[in-house]
Amino acid sequence: MNNNPYLAQTDKAFWSRCVSRNFNADSLWGDNSKSSLFQKDDLIVSAGSCFASNLIPWIEKEGLEYLRTEELPSQFKDLPENLGYRNFSAAYGNIYTARHLRQLYEQALGVRVPAEDRWHIDGMVIDPFRPGLAYPAESDAEFDLLKASHLKAVLAAFHNATVFVFTLGLTEAWQSKVDGSVFPACPGTISGIFDEKKHEFKNFSVEEITEDLTKFIELLRESNPKVRFIITVSPVPLVATATQSHVLLASTYSKSVLRVVAEQVSSQLKDVSYFPAFEIITGPQAPFEYFESDRRNVSEIGVAEVMNSLLQGLTASKSKVIDPPAETKQMTKSRAGKLISEISRRIARAECDEAMMDKNL
Amino acid sequence: MAKLKSKSGKWALYGDANAEIIVCGHSHAASILEAIMLPEIQVGSGPEIAVCYSANWAAGPPGDKEYWDFVVELSRGKHVVIVWNGNQHNANFMFQTEPKFTILGVTENSYDKEAVPIPRAMIKDFFKISFEELTEIIPTLFNAASITLMNGPAPKPLTHIQNCILQDGYFTDIAKSLGVEMDDLVITSDSLRLELWNILAGLMAKSAETLGTNFLSAPAASRDALGLLSPEYCASDVTHANSKYGMLLIEELRKLKGKVPN
């Protein structure tokens, strides 16, 4: 046999050796000699799509600190909240696009003031960037007070984080024609009124998203130079597309773009890691059970597999919930059950405002 | 003074059974009860006002089904005044919890910039449950001549609460039983408690409107320049008003009597 570059490759370079058999999710990412993406004293902040909020109970269960800067006083904690706004470090809710993340931070810094910063609906003042809040302001003065407090909490979270986990969710978004402000949901779906003179559809490109994410990281590091980033791509397909494509094609395009962005940004910037949640859930090796029957929502088993891999190495005695796919069903029934039961309730309750676009959901 | 009692004897009507006005409801009704027992009122009022309250005051304020059934029995042709709750702001927000919070409307001089602003809509939702039982009670009083909902007195000044707590071993015992040091207890600002009370008053007024009853809020004369309960109307505990306040209410009730047929 002639010498060739493949001979020097390890098993992980060969599908037959590490996917067809002996699949281990941990081998997908980074340097395996590195024990974990997290350190025990990290202050972790996360943002992104619905999938990003799944991380939080696992982090806290592991004894890591999920930084929360916008907590409610204890008396109000049992009151209902919509769409998981308070799942995250500050109550920003789901952030599906890198543009939205960048604009949120720019707002918090005071360098960006959206032209369409509030909607007056039925006597209430709605935040277009958090349109599903269960308790909107009753007046402009109250809106200003609540918004300023929220943005202050955003800054506190972002500036004190040692690890920032961001899950890229969508390329498709709705934005203001006036100043390009990106809304988390199309106006008129959760709240607000869609106006084609003021609102337009936008499907971001690789270049645009790469620029937004890079700018956000660079901007945040001006105030928080030591923060490390973990970038993931949500494996959850689009609930609906505003393009003319079939939703499956649109979803594939969107995830492909996001995956390229994640690769580019993580390879070009220091202390930015890509974590392959997307591959763990959607790769051909993934068992059928990683998705729910709607083939869109990730199942508890799938979430467990991702989180076990993400948090591996943190605890020496930690046993994995799910190892090779062949064992998944059995292990889920026997070992994963108890571990998951505590968090499954929270995950099941976490709603997704993206889903509001599909009236049938 | 009690003449009529409920089936079990747990609840009693204080005053004349032929009184035109029947006052009922929770613990803030006691200020009216104390007032009608004052000699000057008894001489002047005749069979004007009666109060339906606990037969044994030490057993606590009214509230069970037997109590409300008793009120229904007494209500035919009467002007019924329901003193409803009135302590929600005290029961939940007397002491600061973490994180500290504020709401729009809290005055500038006591506004804490470190406090987390809470939406007023959230506060309303928090208090909403305390009014739900009214929707069951009011329809049962269909034979009454009129129904008036009344809230509790305005909040007391922080200094009054501090003095009560320091002087009364009851509060110290509660804190000890919970493992809390008294020094760690911080009373919420007057302005915050006042704004919470204002929200409660608004909810009460809205309930009255929805349920088709009158609403009577704390008399303006009972409040100081800041809107708090004036010291002369404070009972010796941390939340209630005294018989002098009850007399003010009686004056208001006389004005209301027959004003709006239910």
C-alpha cells in the first residue's frame, strides 16, 4: 500500500470505525484530552433558540452556576410566564438569530435604539422584542422602567459570564424596514400588527450571520475579555418557513448555513468552541427516538444524550445516561428515567414562541 | 352584646337584628365592631348598624361557609357592607425579600434604584386570587337592599410597625421559630406598601363594578399627607385600625345607606 495522508488519521476520521460502529458522541468535539468545556467555577450564560434553554437544568444539576441576573422576588415565582422568558440568564426569551443577539447587546449598551421600540395594544405597551411577556407594561412610563431594568440585567449577565453558550436557531427572521431591527417573531403572530410597509422578511446569509456573531463576540469582549464561547446549532427544524420552499428544504438550508457559520466563527476566533448538538441529534447514527413523533421536537432521550456529552468530564464518577445507540432504548428505560424525570417536566413546559407561527400547533 | 348566633355558635351578630346596615367580612370589620360598642355610638345610633363577626374574638376573624350562610340569613332587606380582606399587602410584602422590588408609582424619595421593577400587571395577577371568592358570595346576597364592598385601611407608617415589632414578643417568637434574626428583617418602604395598597383598592373597585356593588374605600380623613393611615387611627398592632377609624367608617356608611339600591 502506498503511503497516503489517510494512513496517519485516527479512527475518528473514518465513518466505518466511529459512526457505523463504536459511536461515541464525546469524540465529536474538541480535544478528547480536555476534560470539559466548563470549569467548576464558571459563571454560565446562555442564549439562543428553544434548544438553548434545555441546557439550564442540566447545568444546575451538575452543580455549575447558571448566572441569573433578572430573577423575580420569591413571592412572584409561581406566577405563570409565557414562552420561557425567564428560563434564561436575563428575561430575553428565545433569541433565534445572531442579528437579534447582537442588537440586544447593542441596545443594552445604549448604542442602539430601535425605531419601533414598543407597540400599544389593547391598553398595554408591548415590547416587540419580547412580545409574549405575560405581564406587559400598562403605560409608557412603566415600559421605560421595565425595559431599562431588563437591559441592565442583560448587561450584568453578559459582562459577568465566563462562559457564553449560544445556540444558533434560525436564518429566517422578520425585521423593521426602517432600521433593520430583528423581531423574535413575525409581528402579528404573538402580538403586534403586521404591516408590510414597516415589516419585511429576511433570510440571513452565511456572511451576514458570521459578521453578526463575530461582531457580537468582539463587542462583548471589549467589556468582558475573558469570556469563552460555546456555539451550537439547534437540531430543531423550522416550524414554518416564509420562503417559497418546502419547509424541509428551507430547514436544511437554514441549518446548513448556521452550521457553516458555527464552523467559521469557532475556527477563526480564540476561545470559541463548537459543540455538535446538531450532529448528535440529526446525524445518521442518531436513533429514531431522538426526535418526538412530530419529527421536529427533540425527545428527552435526545436532550439527555446531548447534555451528557456536553457536561462529560465534569464529574469523575458521573455515569452516562445514554451511550451507543444500540443501547439507547434499554438504558433509557432503566437508568435514564430517574435522571430525566426531574427535568422533563421543565422541558415539557418550555414553550417555543417560534411555534406560534403555526396555528395548528 | 351579641344576640344572634350561627348554628354552631361560632359566629355572632353584634347589635340589633333589626339594624338597617349589616357589616360583615374579615378582620378589618373589627374596627366598626369596636366602634359600635363605644358608649357614644350606642346612644346615638340605635338599631342602625350591626356587625356579624366571631362569637369568640380570640378564635380569629370570619370566613368559613357557615359564616357566609349566616350573613345570607341576616341580609334580607338590609344594606350589607362586606369588609373584604385588606391585608394582602401586609401578608405578602411587609418585609423585604430578595431581590428587592419596586413598582411604578413608588415615590421618588423612597425609590430604590437597585430594586427590581415588577410590572403592575403582575402585582394585580398576584392579588387576583384574593378576590375570587367574592364572585361566589355576592350572588347569594340577592335579598339584600344593597351591597357595599369595603377595603382595609391605608398602610401604617414604617415607624409604627417598627415600634410594634420591637415591643411585641409575638413577632420575635415568630422570627425565632423560623430561624430568622430580627436584625435581618427589613420592613418594606411606606411608599411601596402604599402603592401595593392602591393597587388592591383598584382591584376592589373593579370587583365591585363587575359584581354590581358599591365600593367604599378608606376615608380620606383617615390618611396623612403621604396617604398612610394617620397615627390617631392606628390600633396597637401592625395592620389594623382602631375604633376611631371605625367611627369614621360608620359616618361613611350612613352616607351610603340607601344611596344605590342593589
